[in-house]
Amino acid sequence: MTPGEHQPSSAGLLGAGVIGSGWAARLTLAGVDVRLYDPAPEALETTHAQIERARRAWRRLTTAPLPPEGTLALVGSVEEAVEGAELIQESAPEREPLKRALLAQASRAAPPDAIIATSTSGLLPTRLSADMTGPERLVVGHPFNPVYLLPLVEVCAGSRTAPDTVERAQAIYRAVGMRPLVVRTEIDGFIADRLLEALWREALWLVADDVATVEEIDDAIRFGAGLRWAAMGTFLTYRLAGGRAGMRHFMAQFGPALELPWTRLTDVPELDEQLIEKIVAQSDAQAQGRSIDELIEIRDDCLVAVLVGLKAAGFGAGEEVQRSERRLLDLASARAPVYRDGWLVLHEAVVVPEWIDYNGHMTEFRYLQVLADATDAVLRHVGIDADYIAQRGSYFTAETHLRHLAEGHVGDGLYVASQLLGHDPKRLHLFHEARRTADGTVIATGEHLLLHVDPSTHRVAPAPDDVLRAIDGIADRQRGLARPESAGRRIG
Amino acid sequence: MTPGEHQPSSAGLLGAGVIGSGWAARLTLAGVDVRLYDPAPEALETTHAQIERARRAWRRLTTAPLPPEGTLALVGSVEEAVEGAELIQESAPEREPLKRALLAQASRAAPPDAIIATSTSGLLPTRLSADMTGPERLVVGHPFNPVYLLPLVEVCAGSRTAPDTVERAQAIYRAVGMRPLVVRTEIDGFIADRLLEALWREALWLVADDVATVEEIDDAIRFGAGLRWAAMGTFLTYRLAGGRAGMRHFMAQFGPALELPWTRLTDVPELDEQLIEKIVAQSDAQAQGRSIDELIEIRDDCLVAVLVGLKAAGFGAGEEVQRSERRLLDLASARAPVYRDGWLVLHEAVVVPEWIDYNGHMTEFRYLQVLADATDAVLRHVGIDADYIAQRGSYFTAETHLRHLAEGHVGDGLYVASQLLGHDPKRLHLFHEARRTADGTVIATGEHLLLHVDPSTHRVAPAPDDVLRAIDGIADRQRGLARPESAGRRIG
């Protein structure tokens, strides 16, 4: 454990709705033993479903091995759930009298040094603790759905909460992968839900006034500002919109819009010099000395990462990236193939930061990614497009021999030069060199044996004549080309 | 071009601020010739900087080859910019009299069939077109910063706009990779900026009232709801929060919060049966028949994709994922190594959707990713951790021989069994089998030759004794193990 993290030995959960079962999933996956109380008959089923979703998500979030899972026990009373627990997390429905009674009951059976946290979205902890024994143990720990994936947890003390409780709650949340945000003022809705509510209330007006449908409203977010919010929030984003002149320029440029009827929220704060100065100073602190150009680069890296992620998921803005990609591939297929000194050059790439590993250079599987993309370009060139693959077959790679000859670094432009080593109706034997664009240095070679397969059985089957003729065309162009020295070699 | 897309031959841009230069970047990268008018002395420099950022971003967004770039010319007048242009895009500062005069001037010199679009964030097109010749050509085309990356563009007609203008503007925006959202009601702030303004105004209150700093407000978004907004927006997210009972249940559960003082926006719409019914019906339509379970799976896939992307960028919520990963690796290192039938088993993985290619199975470089992760686990096992790599050296892979023996499909559990084939002070020769957890089928093998390198020179150098002793330990455990038949083979 890093300083500031503390793995709890066990947790008692009260409530197994969407939020409570999400806590059960996050905690058991982090190796914490959980006792859960919820009188609803579907409580266990809901919780098992959440745990299964959490497993699926975390396996993809990291290739690091997960710890042995904590145990989950459904118990018959509040007292059994909280007995001996280091963390008690209440996630009952958002009704003050209900939560107040439940927390009071839990407080009487809980260990004297337990953390008693409530998942409330915005009720005030001082009021919720009114009937508790030992109210110094109560703290708000407000998570966000899905609890097992989103890092944020708002931590807010009531007037009777001990400072130590706030510290210890944060240490526990950090140890299970969360990001505590201390809400320093006890205010209805805390910070996050006030922002969510403002947006939500404006959205409800747009629907009520028939300006837009719920789908149009969601699209207005997820194809635009939502992508920025995921990485940077609102103030850092606006700092960039001011360009190099920064936050003060942005406020001067967009402040006047506060006087326009651009939302139903018209009771706006006066944008006087004092408020502007406060925002500018806080924004400077947040930027941690990073220039606008540096922040723009970070923003773009994050947006690309988010868009590439959504492309793989095939959803939201990722659909638009997929559509652009199809259009670009169509346009590229329409251009003539390029031969350089007899080698076929159909693929280029630039080494990007996410390809770099702990050794400070391009990680090995990214070399294969570049070479495999070149193989795909060769296949498209001989007529293997989406229609072909759907109806007539495909080439599968059976064997690959890679040699790493030089390191790839961020920003290196690369192109792949390809040579056909041999082919028959069922087999295609390719050789690639990944070369630096700047000086032609070969950073890796790949020798690849591909087999043509039938689209339905996935068994090896001869390629049709039109494809074989196109491959013959490459062979004709490369007849005089010397065979690469390393082709056919084995690892010695 | 797909139906509904139309690549414009040329574009005339008025204004080269953050938005105007962003348009120049998106359009030239899509192959459109651009003429740009902006009297500011830094206009050309700003625009070139945006184009360079756009190139960098798009190279990473897709490996598909980009088309030949369009040309960029800075011209000396509005008339020269718009002459002969198919698309005219005005991006002057957000002041109505200025935009109105500029659009009138442009309208007199523009081709009679040009699209004259304004980038206004929320001014009304009917008013902006007041002094234009041919106002039927004017349409709002409101993009979002950075214009070259975010797909959203709000399209809104004024009272004199021809329906054909709205259609043609959409076709042009689609052809350059954007997602047009038609705003059907001419309303101040359109849809997106009303939502942004509501959140922004609430954020300003939080700062003005000293409840939170700008950084805390941004953190409240980017570690929580911002990650959901990127994929799903607000209504679809809330549909899921209702659980299987869906949107009506959510409205019943969270509707009462509208009466709480959870934002400064207190003039809220009445949540009567009619409004609830409307929202429920629109939400059903948006879900397109997908069940809550299906939507939850999509949401989680998107959140994972966004988080994994941010992990690679090392920013925002990605920092939290990196922190969790370090903790998990530390915990795993502390556990004893596992031998099964003499093979060393240190790495497991599950095949996820983003590993699948157009052939419907795991794409070739992901096999190498799994095997390379197993190599990393072996290296950690012999003491090559972050400190070692920073100070004492590392192993670089020099050569790899892969054999693909069976297809990997989504959900397949895999583990990697490793055998040490040989070693000396400078070399490490490993053999991996990636096996399906369910039945032990070997889906791929990898033979890898690694070289130990000096941390400063990156030249081959002997590994130190402690590492060699740890490797000897594996050799001792595997002394009786048969050498794999395919080891040392070459591609035949």
C-alpha cells in the first residue's frame, strides 16, 4: 500500500440497489470481505450480476493480475452486516428519514472505530447523523454509477464528524482504486450533483418546451463537450478556449454570454473583477505551470485516446471515427500502388506515446501492429475488402518471424516496404521492412506466412483466380528484387 | 462518398481564431482547398499550428492513410476568400453587429449556390441574415473546440433559410468527418451551449460562493460523470441508473430532487405525468429496443475504453487507473510463482472485443501482446521491476517466432505457460504457450530471444548476478521439462 492508502479488512454494506451492489463489486474485487444487508428478494442476484460486470470490466482495464477476491455474504440484519466491519457503507434510497433511522441503528452495533459512510447524493451529513451514537464516525462517501468503474467519491463531513474520520475514509477509498474529492463546505447536492442537476434541469426544460428530444440532447453532449469533460472538466477546457491569452481572455470573451438568455438559469453571479480574479488565480494554480500549448497537447492526446477507445467500442463518437476510417480506406484504395526500388509501399505510421513501454521505446507488439497493418494494406491491394471477407474468404496469418533491429521513439515516421517471397493458391509468403521515413533505417523486419481460408468453415481453401492474378501482378513487378538475407532464418 | 456526404471542392473561411483556424485544419486535412481571410497578423501562424496539431491527432486516430491535403491560402479580403467557394464558414467574434455586417459583405461576393455558414455559438440566424443578399443560403454550423477533433456540429436554419441549404450543409460536414445535429427550433444558445451554460453558471456560483475551487469542480466532473457523458450523454445514462425498471423508475426515484435546492437553477419544469410520459417515450425510442442489460454492457465497454485511453495518456481518470495497476502488480509480485506440470504460469488474460479484427477473431498483434505481457511477468519474477529498469538495465526482445494455432474469440480466458529454453549472462531464450483456460488448447506459441542491455547506452551488457541466480532458479525447476517440438523452427 502507498502512504495514504489503507486496505480495509472487511466492510458492512447496507442496501444493494444500483449503488450498494456497485460498492459490493468494487470492494470484493479489491479483495475486501463484504457482509451485505438488504431485505429485497433480488438483492443477491443483483449483486452477483454487478460483481460479474466488474470482473469483466477490470480484466480489460488492466492486464495486471487482480488479487484474490473478497468473500460476499448476504446477512439477515443491519447488526450482522456492521458487526466488526472497518468500513460501513449505507446506500439506502435517497429519503432523509429512512437514512437517518438506518444510520442510527447501524451506529449502535458498529465497532467504535468504524468508518460509517453514507452514499447520499446530496443530503446533509449533519442532519443524517442526528440520531446516531458516535456521530463523529459519520462521513459522506458519495460514489457514482457504476461504482466499480468510476473513480470519483465525494467525501463530506458533518458538523460532528471527527477530522480523523475524513482522513481514514479517504485512505480506504484510495486503496480500492477511487479518487476522493473532499467537499469542504456542507452544501445540498455537494459539488458534482449540483453541476449534474443544473445540466439535467436545463435538459428537462428543452424536452418540456419541445426544443429537442432526449436523444438529440444526449447527442449534443456525447459528440461534443462530453468528450472534453471526460478528460478535463469545464474550467480547464475553457482555459484552452481562451488560446494563449488564457483564462482572463476567455472570461472577457465569453463572460458577456452570461447576460444572454442561453439557459433557464438566469440568476447568474455578477462577473465583477473580484470573481474574475479569483477564477484566474485558481485556474493558474490548476495549470501547475503548464503552458496553453502543453495543455492543448494533453487535451488532444486525451481526446484521441477517448475517441480511439470509443472507436473500438463502436459507440457514440466512435461511430463517427469508424465512418471516417472507412471513407479514408476507400479513398486510399482508389489511389495507385507505390513501388520504391521494387518494394511495395502501402502503409505509413507515426510512433505515438501509447506505443511506448517502460523501456522508453516502442513496445514489441506495436511493431507487429505496424507490420500487420501493412499486411492488411497488401490484402486490400489484391482485392480483399469488406465484401470479399464477408462472402468469399480471407487470409489468416499462420506464422510470423520478427526481428527488432532498432528502437522506435515517439514521433518517428515509419513506412513499411513489402516484398512477396512466394505464393501458391493456398499460401501467401510476405516479407516486410518497417523503415524510418527520415533516414530509411530498418527498425524491424517481419516474415509472414498467410493461409487463404473459406469464409464459412475457416478451413484452408484456394483463393479465387482474380485474387491470384492480382498477387501474380506483384510477383511480376518484383521479379528482379533480391530476396532479403534474413528470410527463412530461425532463432539461433 | 457515402450517400448523404458531399466533399466540397473549396471553402472560404472568415476569421482564424481558435474556431476559424480549427475549421481550416479539419478542412485541409480532409483534402479541401481553403482560402482564409483574417486581418490579424498572427492568423497564418495560428492556422499552421492548428493544422500541425490536427495532423498529429489524426495520425493517431486512425491508421487509415489520409488523403492528399488541401491547400491553404491567406487572402487579403472577404471577397477573395468567398469567390467561387462551395462552403463559406464565418467564425468572427461572438458579436451580433460584427457577424451581421461580415455575412452581408460575404453574401454579395459569394456564388449564388454557396452554403454560407456561421460558427455562432448561440446567436439567432434570422437576425444574423438580416442584411444579406440571398439569405436563403445562410445556416448555422456551430462546431466545438477543437474543431479538427470533435465531431459535433449544430445545424440551425433561420426563418429565411432554404431547406436545401440545411441538407447540403449536413452533407458537406459529414464528408469531412463531422456529426451534424439539426436544431429544429431557432433558440438562443441552440442545444449544446444551453446545457454547457447551465453547468458553467452553476460552476461560477460554486466558485463565487467559495464552495469549491475551479480544480475541485473539474475533478468532480472528470473523475465521475464526465466519463459517462463522453459515451452516453445524460438521459441514456439516467435510463441505466433506473436499473431494469428503466426511465420511469428513474424519474420516480430522482424526480423529487428537483424540489431540493441542489442547484441555483430553481425555476424547474413541473414534472407532471405529461412530461414524464414524453421523456419515457423518447427514451424508449433512443434505446432502439436495447435492454437495460445490453445498454449497461455498452456503457461499461465505453467507460473501459475511455479509461484505458486516459491511462495511456496518463491524465485525469487515467492517473487513477495507473495507480491501481501499480498496486495490483505490487500485490502480484508478493504472491508465490505458480508452476503447472513444470511450466511457469504468471500471466492470464481474457479476449476483449477491441482485440477482434475484420476476420471475427483476435487480431495477430494482440497474440503478441498477450505473450509479451507474459514475458514482462517472467522478467518481474526474476527481479526486473521499475527501480531495476531505471538504474540497472533491462531486457530488450531481439527476435520472435509466432505460430497461430487456433482462433481467439471474445470472452475466451487465456493463460500463458512459459518455459526457459536457455540463458547466458547476456541472453534469455523463452518459449510461451498461450492456452485457453477452459480446455487447455494452445492457441499460439511464441519463441523469444531477449538481450540484456545497459540502462544508459542501450547496448548489450551482462545481467547482474542476482538476476542470473533468479533465472537459474527457473532453469532448476524446469530441468526435466521436454523442449517444445516447434522451438528453433523456421518458417518453411
